[in-house]
Amino acid sequence: MCGICGFTSTENKQLLQAMTDALIHRGPDGSGYYADNQVSLGMRRLKVIDLNTGDQPIYNEDKSLVIIFNGEIYNFKALRKNLSAKGHIFKTQSDTEVIIHLYEEYKENCVTYLAGMFAFSIWDIKNKKLFIARDRIGIKPLYYSLKGNRLIFSSEINSLVKYPDISRETDPLSLNEYLTFLYIPSPNTIYKEVKQLPAGYYLTWEAGKTDIKKYWDLNFNDNPGQNEEFYLDKFDALLQTVVKEHLISDVPTGIFLSGGIDSSLICAVAAKTSGSSINTFSLGFSKKDSTFNELDKAKIVSDHLKTKHTEHIVSPDIKNLTEAITASMGQPFADSSALVNYLISNISRKDLTVALTGIGGDELFFGYPRYQGIKLSTLLPRIKFPDLFINSIPETYSSYNYTGRIKRFLQAMELDTFDKYLSYISFYYKNEKNRLYTESYSALLAAETRKNAHKEYFDSCRSKSLMNRISYVDIKAYLKNDLLYMADAMSMANSLELRVPLCDHRIVEFAAEMPVALKMKGFKLKHFLKKLSARYLPEEILHKKKQGFMVPIARILRDKLRADVEDFIKKKEFSSYLNYDYIHTMWQVHLNGKRNYADQFWSFLILEKWKTLNNVEFPTVSVHKYKTEKKLNILLVSDIIFEDTEGGSGRMVTEMSKAMVRKGHSVTIITRNPGNAPEFEIRDTREIIRYPISTDLSLSIFSSWVSLNKLISKHLKNKHFDLINYYHPLSALLVNYNPLFKNVPKFYNFNSPWHEEYEIRQKEMGHLHLFSTKLKSFLRKNIEKNMINACRHTGVLSAFMKDRMIKYHHTDKNTITIVPGGIDTARFSPIENVNTARDSLSMSRQSKILFTVRNLEPRMGLENLTLAMKNILKVHPDTLLYIGGNGSMKQKLEELIEDLKLNNSVILTGFIEDDKLPLYYQAADLFILPTTELEGFGLVTVEALSCGTPALGTPIGSTNEVLKELNLLFKSPSPEDMAIKINEYLSKSQQEITLLKEKSRQFVLNTYSWEKGADSMLDIFRKSN
């Protein structure tokens, strides 16, 4: 175990030593350095394995590569054997040397062979390339900063900021995350210029250019087919292997035993596999804090396993201890369990250099009460309980605080599933932060939003199981940013190496492969782990209440730190950010026992202490710069939303509405009912009202108008709106003349001409000449024109649609603004290994894959694309075309494929579920948009580009605007021109394709996001009022 640091582009031995010396607690046994005019590397070593010859840096045989390494590689002996067989020569017995030879053999792919916890840096002296990697789960930390073409990195922030050019300007968005979760989610930190290398990623630096790539992600198996006994036996064997490897050490080793299932199971397996007596350590408090003690459980386990057990009863000097842990953290961190982790590391270090712990079991095997809450909430209706009722429920200072959990559950009952989860893990109820933050800080947060890391993880998880998705978020967010961050910082502050067998990636991947029902049976948490533990542990341990290492922080605040809290309130050091009148109220409520605010006040004290110790200033938030703007009540009116009908136009309404909510506005949606959806519901705090309608322009519209107006009277009679945003002319018509909305400003979103879309469909059916068709087209055109004229302003997706609108409706061009669409760039993101996506979809690894997803309708050009395949296959016979979607052209396409004998080369996938759509983009070599008429925006094109998949499109409509800059346009929609351009692309070199993939992704990041679209629309709203 070590601490590592370094920087590029200059040689400065004094600075390198200062950064390295700041890591001495991580490695008190020695130091090592490497420097040339391109790179400087430093490390501190804690000797654990190969005490005599394992000093770093370490080189390969010809000294063309040099490595510094922090961590442990548990399978290094097997790797060493294989590398020796390939001719590699080793000079030490260390795991560090194995990594450098592995890199020599496999380059960046070397990380996929490693089982362990690691952060390391390899400098390729010959090729002038720096390679840095972090382990899959994030057990070992790695921070970095980019200053122009320079890269600076370190194991700890305190070391990193020794580099004088790194600004210590704090990030107000990170402060909000800290107060919300008590930690700051990666990749961000409290400093704007300091980032974390994400877990499962590696970084390369070459000639001043830095590139960061993902090499691993966790995939779940939603359809496992084996029984419980199969998984128990397999996991038992795997756990024995992993724990045995984690016990390998040349220094004294022990286990932190809390008395809970996780640490007890690790201890039991260690006792079975080690062949010698195990050292165990436990920590407890005096009788007045008995609910925080698990010493009795730990003693039962110790006696059962016959370990050499040491227990300590502590009554620490809380003020000195607080300063010690805060000084060890590079940024504010307020999980009070850090106190106990620091104490047990400090006390056990007298006897140990390495300790094992049970961290990870709750995230992998559903061990938190929030899993029960989420599961129970799916069985109950969404309902809003009165705040007065919820606030009347008293809380306790005990470690369990059951009433507090009940209050949190009731508070979240009205929310959708993800927001329920977010509410469970947040330390403020949904409206509390509006009172906690000052007006100017709230305005800043509204103006400078960034994506919610937890939501990104939730959306990117490829499992259909809700419980697996929650587990995925816990692993990616809470486990990594809280528990593992804390474990590393607190153990390393005491020069102790902490190992976490349940976070070994082989264990994590096994848990992801298991059936959900085995992890949590009914409402029984950690069913599987308890079942396995029954093979090793006494029955009385298996059914004890969960606790772990916890601290009686509520009592400590009330007693020993009461004066500190009240002093914090008086000093008002963060008055630009925090409303101290509300904080004073919180303190009174806490003292009266109505609400347990212990975690919140602990976070205030830690923040203040961290600020003082690091001499950091939080800049005053300018009231003028972030002028508080009125929060709007917005009514969106559409024919479809993505929640009901998947498709581009519905997605736009849904995502724009969500973006507006994230900016603090209130949104109500009126949309037609697809037939089976509820009349009224609340999603993500958005109210959704659905009305019945027939799309036929007949007298049935009248009945829809009557039904809708009854719903408006029922749900919106007493609600005031600041503006109405129309997305479809027919829905707008049904709303526009309601007297409740007479004086409300209206805004129109013009996606495509309604009558033109209708005529294209009728033309294909041979009905264009009919009088009824002409009449219905006339009515559509005039309804749309009247609804546009009823609005103050119109937004269009592209210049093409702006011209179309002026052509058909003679709209004043000064009342039209281009508002590009957006996408979720986190969900639609590149995949490191395309074969992962292909394997998930049962696609060929060897073939060249073309993909398109469209409504199977005449104007989509799918016949031409199918015809083009004849010429494509002549040049690239291994090409496959996947066409996703349903529609009226399905049978015609099937017949065409049959006639052209393309059954083995063209695959109609049918409807593609939304959660699988990113996989199709990621699996493809090339996306095709073959539209022949009226392409208003082409959302699917942007989604493909965001996934790093280049897209070729016909020069129709707005596709010109999207793809012209990337030079990815067909000459025409003809089959011949499509085939020429596709063959030209498929013949490109891998280097050319890689550059185009990167350019495609960057183009989307620079141009398209829902946040930008919402900002544009809101700006128009305000200007038109």
C-alpha cells in the first residue's frame, strides 16, 4: 500500500518532494522518485508484500517503462506465472512488477487482467506516454487536475493542491451535494479544478493531450436460471478463494469485527481458509450509548471461531478526534462513522499493518432498509400525506430511529420511484433546502445546474429489475464515494492497509449474476448472505438487527459539542449560502426531539472545521449575478408524452418538462390518453392530466373537448399558470378556448407541419386525390395556423422547420426562434468494448453492423436503404443491417427483403425497448438516417452520435444542419448514392473511424442537451411576456 503522485511537462524535484511528503502517512516505510523533462513521479511506501525488494519505482527489463503503484493485486502470483512463460524476467517478488510486465504485454488492456484494489501510473519512457488506471469499484483513490497541456495527479487532494498552479476555488455545486448526501459524488470534488478519476476508468497523457476511457462496468443478469443451492455453493467457493487471497501478506494481519453479518462472514471464511488463528478487533461505547454497541455480537462470533479477539471501549476526545479526521480528508466529508473507523484503525495499528473489513455486503445483497421501503412503495398507491401530520411524528436519538425512517417513507410516498430513492438517501426533505439556502445561493444552483450523478447511474443501469438498479446506484455512488473513500482515508491516516474482500470485482460480478429474489426474499434483507452465513455462524448472529460501526453523534452534539453548534450559528461564516434563521429553528427542533438533525449539524461543524484547517474561502454569492428569477407555473399541452408512447416527439415533451422542473419551475402536462393510462398522476413532481380523444377530425372532437374541460375544472380550476406551451395543434385547440386560460401567455413548439405529415401518409396509400383527404388536410393546416397565431412566440427545431413554417403559415420570422432538441448524453454514451453491446443483443462480433430505428412509414426511406444493401454486400459481404421500429411499411419491407434474397443480411427487429436502445447504437459501426421527406430534427441521429457512432443521413430537412459539419451526408436519398457513401465509410482505416467517433461524441456534447433547450425556451418565455 502506498501513496502516489506526479505531474507532466516539467521537472521540479522540490515540488515533487513536497507533494510526496504530503503522503507520508500512506507510506511511512520509504519513498521513491523518477523524473525527466516530461514526467515527474513520486511515491511513499507502506511495506506489506516483498519487504526487501519491492521498493518503487519499478522498471521493466530494459527500463523503457517505469511504474508507481498504490494497492494490492491479489492474483499476482498466477499472472506472474503466465508472464514468465511468455519470457518476461522478474527481479522482485512484488505485485507491482507484475503490473508493469502485464502492461508491456497487453498495453492499456492490462487492467482487465487485474484482481485487486489499485491506482497506478506507468510512464512509457520511449514513447513518451503516461498511463494511469483506477480499480473497478473505486477502492483506491486517484485525483487529478488539468492545467492547459499539463496533468497533475495524486492519491490525495491534500497532496495534489501542493501544486501551486491549481486553484483552490471552491465549487458551489459540490457544496450543495455535500450538504445533501454528506459526501461529494465523483468525478467532482469541493475544488473546481480538482477531479476524481472515476472507478473502472483509465487515463492516458501523450504530447499534452489527456484522454479518459471506461474499461469496466457492472452488468446484471435479469434471467438467471439456477436454484438457490447452486448459487450458495458457487459463491461459497468463490468467497473462500477471494478471502484467502486477501490474507496474503508479509506483515501482521487481522479483521475488523463489528458483529454484523458481513464482517462475521469474512471472519468465518478467513478462519476456515487461513490455517492459523485470526486476529479480530472490535470497538464499543459505554452503557449510556448502548444502542450503538455490537460488542456482544462480536464476542459471540469470536468465541465461536476461536479468534484472538481484542475489544476496546472508547470515550474519545471528540474535538481532537474531529480535527484529526477532518485534516485527513481532502474535502468536506460528514459520515460520522469516520470517527469509529479512525479510532479502530488507530488502536489496531499497534498490532496490525493489514486489516480486512466487511464493507460492500449491503450494496451487493440488499442490506439497507431503503430496499424494503422501495419494494413496499411499489405495492402502494402514490399519495401525499399532509406535512402537518408527518411533522407531528417525534424522532429519537437512538441508532435505529425508526420513527425518523417512517417519516422519510411517508414524505416520499407522492414521488416516483427514483425520487423516492433519492429522498431516502438525502438528508433534507424535498422542500427543506429552499429554506436552508439563501435566495442568492438558490438562484446560483438554478442557474448552474449539473446532472444528478445518482440519476445518471439509475438511468444507465441495463437491468430491468428495480432492485438491481437501486443496488447499481448504491455501488456506484454511496459505496464508492462514502464507504470506500472513508475506509481508505481513515485507515491510511494511521498507516494501516484496509482490504475489502466483498468489493473484489469477482464478488461484485457474481452478485450481479444472481436472481434478485435470492438477495432479498419478500422483505427479508440480505437473505442470500444470511443463508450462506448459516453454514459458518451461530443462529443468534443471523437475526440480530443490522448496525455496523456507528457513532452516538446526536448525543455528542447535544452534550459535548453543543457550544460548538451554537457558536457556528452565531458566527454565520457561510451567510452567503445558508439561512441561519432556519438553521437556528432546526437546532431548536433537534433539541426538542421532534426531528433528529444530528447528521445535518455534524455536516455544518465538519464544513467549518475543514474550511479553517485548509484556510479556504467560500466566495460571496453575488445577488446581482444570480438574480432570483420568478419560478414559473407552466402548462405543457401535447398529443403524446414519452411515458405513454415511446418516440422522438414524446421524448422531447417529457425531457423538456423534466429539465424545467430541475430548474425549479412547476410543470403540469395535458396530453391525450393512449387508452390505459391513469386520468391523473404525479411523476417527478410533474402533474399529468390525460384526456380521451379520437384523432379523426369529426364530431368526436367535440366529445373530447367536453371531457377535457371537465378534467380541467376538476384538477386545474384553482391553479394559476404563468404560461402555456403547445406541442400539437389538435391538443392546443381543445385547450385554447377554455376561459381559465384566456389571459395566459402562450408559446408554440412547431416540430413539423401537421397537414404535410398527413398528406405524405395518404399519398403512400393512394388517397391523396380524394376530396376527404384534401378537406382533412385543409382543416389540419388551418387549425395549426390558428393555434400558432394564438401564441406570442414559436420555437422550431431547425432552420429547415423555420422556413417550412413561414412557407405554410406566413408567420413573422421575428416571432420564431430555433430551439435545438436535446438528449441525455450520460445515457447515450460510448461503450469501451463494442462486443459487450453485441453480445447483449446476440449480434455477430465479426460483421459490420448498420443500424437505423424509425417508424416504418413511407417517408422514412427504408425501402431505398434496403435496396442499397445489394451494392453494399458486393463490397462488404459481412455487413448486416438492423432496422428497428414498427409501422405500416412492415409487410412491404418484409416482402422486399424476401424478393432481394436479403433475409440473412437485413433484420427487422420490431419495436426496440427504450432501455435497450443505447445498446443498439453502441453495437453499430454506422447509423443510417435514410429519410426521403420532411425530417424535422432527427433525434435518433443525435442519440447515435452521442454514443460515438457516426451517422450518415440524407440531405433532407434538418439533417443537413445536424450532419453537414461532420461531412456525413449522402449525396441524395437514392439507393445508389447511399451505397457509395456507406461503402466509402466501411473502407476507412481504424484510425480514421476512431477519430470520427470521438468527433461525433464531442459534437453532441457541445451542441445538444435538454438543459440548453430548456434554457432557450425559458428565455423566450420571459422575453415574450
